[in-house]
Amino acid sequence: MRCSLELASDPQFISLSNLITLLRLSGLAAPSPQLNDVFEAVFHVLHRAGSSSHLFTKNYHIGFGKIDVRTVTANGVEIRGIGQQDIGGDAPRAFGSLEHKYVQRDYGLTLVEKWSTDNNVTLEASVEDKFLAGAKVTFLASLSAQTGKRNAGLKFAYRRPFLHLTTDVDLDFAGPIVRSSAVSSYNGVRFGGNIVFDSAKSAITRYNLALGLGASRYTLHAGTTHFRDFEMGVYNRVDQNLEVGFQSNFSTTGGNTLLGIGAKYDLDNTASVKAKVDTVGQVGLSYTQELRKGIKLTLSSLINGQNLSAGGHRYGFGLEVDV
């Protein structure tokens, strides 16, 4: 069973990419960690994933208190309950959800049911590696009991060691919306693209291009959306204890160019510190300590470096229990 508690207050901090986790989420395979990092970087640029980032965003969950409990029953059903309460703000909101997940590996079948305190019910059914090796087909349906609104969608993913294709179709009665992406590689260089097609408008409403490459301890990535917004990033594992990341975002339509740098240093096997700073003067600090096996405490803060005496600095802490 897994239980975690997070409590924080909301920052306005530059969103920086994590170049370590997206490959695991997407299921891509590659022959070395260096190539894995490049796949992740490309997918981050294509999907603008606000994923949990161990280097730049994890332990900076600010603006809410959260309890997350997970357990597995004797017959293999995974149960997850989440309770969340906003902290501060004009209209703090409480939210909760309950999720059941059942996996039948013999048939490649996964069933997920989720209910939330907004009275939204979601059902997801997927089949993997049965119709075609590396292929996964998912059907999703949701119902809002309060408004009566219904949604449905289909997802298709196909992954091989150096190729990942996805297509998602939102079955909207006004006109389906299709989202497709592809990432491939050649001699260690990763490249990919993503498009969104709105059939109601008969137009491509969004497209992204991304490129990445890696070496023994670092990865580089760059990408663009509509050739108007650009981003580039560098991730470097300096040694066994120290990781450093840098990212820049700018737009040809105007606005400030945002630069940010983040780092993590492992003090020992049970403790680590993190820091991040951006060009608007926001400084984030985080300290994580394993109190005992399965119990971790995290303290974090966000400081307005441009006006230290004005107050308004943010803070947060999290407690995670995994037994």
C-alpha cells in the first residue's frame, strides 16, 4: 500500500522539462540510457507534457494539500484514492477521486474505472500486444452526472525499439479531433512531429517539430510550435550525485525570453537537495529526507528574488509513505 501527503502554495515558475521520465511513460525502448533521454526530450517538446519531473517539478507541487493512497487487493485489483485541498486563493477547492484498475495479462487487457467528487465517471479499456506486436488500442468514455455531458475517444499507439507512433481521436459529435505524433531515430539522433486536426474546422490547428541528440552524460533537445514558439534544453549528469538542467523558451510574437536552470544533488542515499532559478527572479529550493524505510519528508519553498522584503514567498511540504 502506498500513501502520500503533499502540501504547498502556488508559484508562477517557469516550466522546465525533465529529460528522465517520459520514455518510461511512453514505453519506448532504446539500447542505452543516453538514447532513452533523447527520446524523452523529443516527446516533451512534442506534447508539452507537464509531467512529474524529478529534476525541475517534483517536490515543487505548490498550492494544495494532497493525500494519495494506493493498495492492491488479493486478486490483483489496484485501488487508488486521492484527496486534495487547495491552500490559499480566493476560492479554495476540495477534490477527491477513487480509481480501480484491473489487469488481465493473459489477454493483454487493462480496465480502469475512476470516479471523482465532481461526479465525473470515467471508464478506460485497453488491449495491448494482441492484434499486433507493439500495438495498444484504448477506448475511453466519460459521463458528468451533474451536466449530463458524455465524451468518448479512441487511442492507438504503436511502439518499436526506434519508432513510436500515436493517434488519439476525440469522438466529438460536432466533429472528431485527431491528434497524431511520430518519433524516430537515425544514428543516435531523434526527431519527431505532432499535429492536431479539427475535422469541424477542416484544418490543422497545431503542429510541433522536435529534434534531440545525446552522449554519455548529457542530452540536448530543441523544438518549435508553428515556427513561432521555440524551446531548447540541455540535461547533464555531472557525476553520480549531481544533475543539472537548462532550458530556454522564446517566441517570435513577442514577450520575454525565459531562461531557467535547475539542479539536484544527492547528499547520501537518504537525502537530496534541489534548486532552480529563472530570469524573472523566482528561486525554488527543496530538501528531501528519507526518515525511515518507506517514509519521505520534503520541504520546499519559492522565493521572489526580485523583491525579498515584499513577502509573498511560497512554501510547501510533502510526506510520502510507501508500505
